[in-house]
Amino acid sequence: MVSTIDASARSKALDIIKSSMRELIDQIERGEKPTLVMPKRTLTNTIYDYKHKMLLLGPELQKRSFTDVNEAKKFMQTLLMASIIYDALRNNEYPTIRDLYYRGKHSITYKSIDGKRVSENTWDEQRESDSVIRDLEVLLSVLREDLLILSKEKGKVVGNLVIRSGDDVIDLSKMGHGAYAIEPTPDLIEFVDIDAEYILVVEKDAVFQQLHRYGFWKKNKAILVTSAGQPDRATRRFVRRLSEEYNLPVYILADSDPYGFYIYSVFKAGSITLSYESERLATPTAKFIGVMMTDIFGDSIFRKIIKDREARKTLEEITPGITDLKPKTPYLSESERSNFIIKAKTRDLERAVELIGYRVAEVCIEEKDAKNKIKKKEGLTGYPWFATPQWVRELCIFFNTLSKLEIEAMASKGLKFLADKYIPEKISTGDWID
Amino acid sequence: MLMNQTEEIYRAASPAEFFYRYREIAGFANPVRAMYQTIRELVENALDATDVHGIPPDVKITIRKADETQEFYQITVEDNGIGIPPNIVPNAFGKVLFSSKYAMRQSRGMYGLGVKMVVLYAQMTTGRPVEVITSKANFKRIYYFKLRIDVNKNEPVIIEAGSWRKTRDWHGTIVSVTIEGDWSRAKSRILEYINRTAIVLPYANITLVTPENEIIHYPRIVNTLPKPPVETNPHPHGIDLEILSGLAKNAGFNTIEELLIKSFQGIGDVTAKTILQNAGIDPSKKPSDLTNEELLALVNAIKAYDKFKPPSPKSLSPLGEEIIIAGLKRAYEPEFVTAVSRKPSAYSGHPFIVEVGLSYGGKTPIGEDKPVVLRYANKIPLLYDEASDMVVEVVRDEISWDHYMITFPAPILVLVHVCSTKVPFKGVGKESIADVPELRREVKLAVMEAARELKQYISKKMKEEEAKKKAESIAKYIPEVARSLAIILADESTLQSFKDNISVKLSHIVAKRTGVPLELIQSIVKSIEAEA
Ligand SMILES: Nc1ncnc2c1ncn2[C@@H]1O[C@H](COP(=O)(O)OP(=O)(O)OP(=O)(O)O)[C@@H](O)[C@H]1O
Ligand SMILES: [Mg+2]
């Protein structure tokens, strides 16, 4: 049996699809070319909203007319996808995007004008059907979860939290050594009871498990979440809802490398390629608690660099206030540092430039070889939400040391250190980046 | 020591004797070629007796095996032309260089040689005389002649002559000869000749009865004739000393001024006086009193005078665009056909007109790397010596066909018709046209003009194809779109009718937007629904 909340979500989705398609019918009845109008899903139409601190789709619209040769197939695919989703909703099914791909894939055979029989598929690769699903999300301004489309579950959560999922009530503090796998439709979860001070999101599943077994969340009254790498939609939506509905601070603990910084940015601002979801998935209040470059190296390297007038000027131009930063002492000793840090790869360097822009790299990198490696990224200006004094300092140190560090390294210094000193101390002293 | 010297013997040969000996220069080299040439000479005379005089031609050619053992063939050509007065017949068929076509008027014949070559060839191969039956429209009798040629004297020898009363309203000529030929090898050329003649003569009825009794018939499909040529005086620029002294001695004018005004086109009082003054000749001088030096001065003065009007084209009889198009349509059922009839032009005092027909697609023969070329001169198809022909050279080498959107091999054929009071043939066999710059230029311009029209057609067709392709790339999705909308918006019971309704409406919208006929869209949509 379908739960009540599920049933009502379905009927809402059915109505949304119907009313959008009815507009097309009206156009057709009037003899007009049927046209789908939706926000443009391109990078150029992706903007960073400073006020809401998230990536959003801009105001540009895309018109997809059936009678436009270049759009006809996409138009057909969009409608085909709408009909499959509609059918699934009506039949109480929960298709995955892979299911939708298979359900819609069939061949259209027709007699061409030169008399030949020609066959073509509605779509060939899942890439095509996935893209149409994203189009439908922006067209209908809903998320796929609203259409009861399931994705793989990856995120997990434990903590003093009782939820209702479907018709079951689950106490997330009684999961033993395991954890609750965040369901693909987090909007259908009902939060029944909660007793927590903050949410801690850990990038690494292994570290999540260690903290869980150590009893971190009980001790600190935290809701402990892991995204197990790049966060999926459900995890992001879950974190967003929980923090928003209970006004809980969210701290992100990720690797100290550009990739970890980016994961934080996806939680906080949204993903650049799927900016239309940010409004529902992003958590603009999320804070980066670590691991910070300054946790490893302190800030002496940075202070030395900005002694140079030119360097200081360049960095000030990117964001004012780099000289007003609070001083920082490292958590690691000289010898620990040399044991734990890993040398950055070219890929890391490039990603760092994408985040903060080429000019910071140019000022902070000393090694000639590394400088040459990023030459091709010249001209990149970085993401606006990284243009803060703290992030400039973090990435400048990264460029200068060409080093990175995984959270596991912090755990190897001692789980006790991580759970009882590093995290609580940073939270209580406000040593994070917002 | 005295050499034993043979005495050199001098004597004059008659024109008949000359051509009898050197028949190959007139196209009678061997039985195959001679058979083809015989047909040509007789048919061309028949046509000259008809369309030149405004009579829609009815020409019947009969070829009959005339001997059990030897390759003798009786060839009979019958026309409905103007006929020949009985007193003229003997010379017309029995005296080499006797003709009615030396006049300034476009005709197929020009040398006064054709039919005499046939008679001579018959005489030397089968020994049989030519038979002629003829009557003019206003005659009450039909005349009959059997004659041969005295080769040495270049005189006709009448073997038999007679006449009988006309019982029906007939005019025309029937000429019958028996020659040695080679039908099996000449056949394809002869059929091709008839076919090509029919292409430019859609206004003629042409019938060929072969020795196998096959009947090949090209009925008349057009009722208008090309405008017949009008005889004109020669243009002064076509003159030479020989012609002028001939006129001065024989034409019987009182003054040289009168001679100039009356014998040439485009010379009036003022012009005549100016020319004579330039030549230093007294206008009132008697033509026969002019000295050789004066005649030469006059020729030079005429040649140097550059204010003559161009030669009058009245003496020409071009086919006209409609006739060319009709002929090509019948022959090739082409997808596209056009014709260009250029404005009159002139070379060395001879007016000429170039006409071009262009046939594309349908049953047009495929040109491997250049268009197929059909050459015509004064409505005569030219079949031999293609390689040395100026027209072929222009069409093949001077036109960049790719500029006109043609990629070979392609079904494209170019017909070129040159008509003139004097077509510059390379030989008396009339098989190829010599390279005259004025002519070459006109041929090129005409072909380019026709090719431009073809290009327009092809690019329009390509645009239409594109529009169709475009419509197709949309129409093929109509059923899928209609079905999807039906699933979302219709109930179980109305699903089919809802879908059909949307499908029809979308077809209309797509047809309107792409400018492609609705039927085409619907046929694509249907072809999909049939599958499902
Ligand atoms: N079928 C015919 N009907 C009427 N006149 C004819 C016919 N055949 C021949 N003649 C007359 O006989 C003349 C001589 O014909 P012939 O073929 O020898 O020379 P031609 O046609 O004048 O020139 P060419 O040598 O170029 O053919 C023609 O000029 C024409 O006057
Ligand atoms: Mg003749």
C-alpha cells in the first residue's frame, strides 16, 4: 500500500504534468507551433545569488518548439519522458532514471521521402534520457524526487532523531553499528522528534563510522551525516531540510584539498551544472570546519607572502580584508605534518584554480614546474563564493606548499584527538569558514 | 644522250569527274558511310523542299534490299515539298554544281552537289539510274524521269521521261536510287540520324521503313513551323574580288552605284557614294568598264568601311525555343528542359544565330564526365567528326559545369544548333564546324545562359529537397508526440481519437511551417502508424 504522504505527492505531480501539457494542447488547437518554455540550463545562465548565497538559474529562457528542426527530437523526447513519468506516477511505481531510460527507449520506423525505410531510436544512451529528465525538472519547476523518481542511496545518518518514513517510525539513535540510509525522497520524511545542537557532515564514510562507534554524536548532541564522497541529491536535501526546519548549524568536515573544498561548496551553494536544484538542495548556512590548510600549516606562510606589496595588492583586489585575518596556529607538529601530507597532483592544482582563480595561484605558487602546469587555466577568475579572505588564505597556502591532507590523517593522529579535541574545539572557538 | 621523255598530257576534268574520283571528300568513302550519306542527302533535300517553304514536312524513307545475292539497296525518299519543274529536273539530278540554294537564304543544301553524289555512287556501284517523280502544287500533271550522269561532260542523260495526269491533290517529290550499301553496319548510324533529325523537327512527320520491314515513325507533335527564311542580298562584308567582278560583268546595271545599291544589303545612296569616293571611282561609271585595279580598290574600300549595319537575320530560320523544347521533351522526357535562342550575330558578313537546348534528368543519356552534345547546323544533325568540332570543344572544355551544380556522371545533354547562310563546315560532308571566334563566343554564351537556368532549377530543387528533409525530420515524431500527450491528457476510452486529432493538427502545423505539402507529412506519419 502506498502511504498517504506518497499518494498526495503523486497526485500533486500528476496535476503539474497535466497542466503543463494542457498548455501545449491549447497551442496546437490554435494552430500555433507547440513550444515548451523553460529556464535555460546552461553555464552562462547560472548565476551566484549573493543574497541567498547559492547558485541559481538566471532569467534566460529557452524555447523548444516542435517545428524547429534542431529541437524536434528533444521536444519529442521531453514529451515521451513526461508520459512515462506520468504513467509511473499513476501506477504507483518508483522508477529510477535507468528504468525511465529503458521504458522510453524504442525505435521509430518510417518511410522516408526517398522511399527508404528508416529506423531511429527515441534515445540511444542514458545520457540523453537523463538530460530530458533535467529539462522536465526545470520545465515543471519540480525536482525529480517530487515526481517519485528514485536515485541510488548513498548518504547515511545517525543521531538523536526520530523520523517517519512511509508508514514506519524510525529512531535514528537506535541503529546499532549501522546507520539510516537516507531515502531517495527526503521530502516524504516526517521529522517526529529531535534532540541535537548541530549537524556534522563528514565527507568520508570511514571517518563517519569511526566517529559513530566512538559515540561522538551522543557526546556532542550532534546529528552525524555522511555523503560518502560527492553528495547525492537526497543527502543534500535531507541536510537542508533538517537544518532549516530546526534551525541547526551545519558543519562540513572534508579532506583538505580542492576536491574536499568543492564538496563543501556543493553542499553550500549548489552544483554548477545543476544549479536549478540549489533552491531546494543547497544549505547556504553550511560552514567548512576543516580540515583547513591553516590547521596543518598555521598562517606563517601566508603572512610571509603578503609581506610583498605587489602580492598583497593583487590579493586585496580579489577580496579586501586579507590583512585583518585572525592569526592561526597549526594543530600538527612539524614531524606530523611531514608524515601525513600528500603531494598535490596536477588535477588538484587545476581544480584549485577553478575555485579561486588564476591570480591567487600566480601570486602564491613558488615552484616553476607547477606554475607551468596551470598556465592553460590562465584567465579563470574562480567562483564568487570562494572570494573571501579566508579561502584566499587557504588556497594560497595550498598553492605554496602543493600539499594536501585527508581527514583520515587527523584520525590517525588519534581518534580521540579528532573527536574530543579537534572538532569540538573548532566549533566552540568558531574556527570555521562560512 | 637523249632522254626518252614521256609527253605530259593536259586536259580539264569536269566537276562530275572530280567528285566521282574523290567521292570520299563528300562522304562516300565506303558502303557503310555511303549508305548513311545517301539517306542524308535525300532527306535533307526533301526537308529543304518543305519547311524552308512553310510546308509542314511529311517525309517517308524506304530502304529495300534490291538484289538476292549482292548488297544492293533501293532507297526511296518521298516528300510533300514544293516539287521541281520538269525542265529543271535533269540538271538538278544530273549536273554537278547545279542548285537552287546558292541564294542568300538558310537551307540545308548549299553546294549543289548532294544528290548528284548519290546518283554517281549508284552509277558506279549498281549501274542503276535515279528515278524521280515530281509535281508542283499548281501542276495538273505528275512528271517522271529516269536519268544518269555523263561523267565526262557533267551532263544529265535522260533514259526515260514521262508524265501523267494528277488525280489527287499531290505535290512533292519521290526520289529513288539503288546503291551498294551495308545495312547491318550502317543501320545504327542511320537510325541515329533519323532520331536526331526528329528531335529538332517535332513539326515533321518522319517515317522510315527498314529492309526488315520495320516501321519507325516520328509523328508531328508541334503544329507551328519555324519562320521560313527570306532571301536577302549579300552583306557587303561577305564580298571578294571574284564575286564583285562577276557582278560587274553579268548583272546588267547601268552604273556602278546602282550595282552597289541593288546587289547588297545595307547600301543606300549616301553609303554608295562614300565608298566609291574612297575607292576613287566615278559613281556613274558603267560596271563593265571598271578596270581590275578599280575593282580591287572597290573591294578594299568596302572591306574598310565600318559603318554597315550588321547582316540581316531575315535570311535565317532558327528553330526557336519552343520547338527545341518540344523535341527534347519527346526524346528524353527530361526532368528539366530549357532552350536559348540567341540574338542574331555575324562573322565575315554572314549572319548567324546560335541556339542551345538543355535536357536534364528523366531519360536524358548520362554524360560520364561531360554533358552529351548534340550538334546541329542549319537543322542538320552532325554525327561524325565530333572530336574536331568547335561546339563540342566549347561545351566540354570551356564551361565549368561544377559552377552550375552538376557533378558527373550526370544525365545532362546539350543541344547546339548553329544556323547561318554560310555555316563554316570543315568539309563538304558537312560533319563538323570550324573554329570561328564570333561563333565560338556565341556558342559559349548560349550554353552558359541555358546552364544558368539549369542551375536555378537545381538549386530550387535542392531547396525543396531540404524543406522536405526538414519536414520529415519533424513529422517522424508526430505520432510519438501525439501518443505522449494522449497518455497524459486523455482517458482510456478517448485515447485513440485524442491521439488521432492531435496527429492531424500537428501535421497541419508542420506543413504550414515548412511549406511542404500536407500529403507528404501525412504519408510519413501513416508509414509510422502502420508499423505500430
Ligand atoms: N526533294 C526535292 N524537292 C525539291 N527540289 C529538290 C529536291 N531534291 C533536289 N532538289 C533540287 O535540286 C537541287 C540540287 O540538289 P543537290 O542536293 O544536288 O544540291 P543542294 O541541295 O542544292 O546542295 P548540297 O550539295 O549542299 O546538297 C536543289 O538545290 C533543289 O533545287
Ligand atoms: Mg542537297
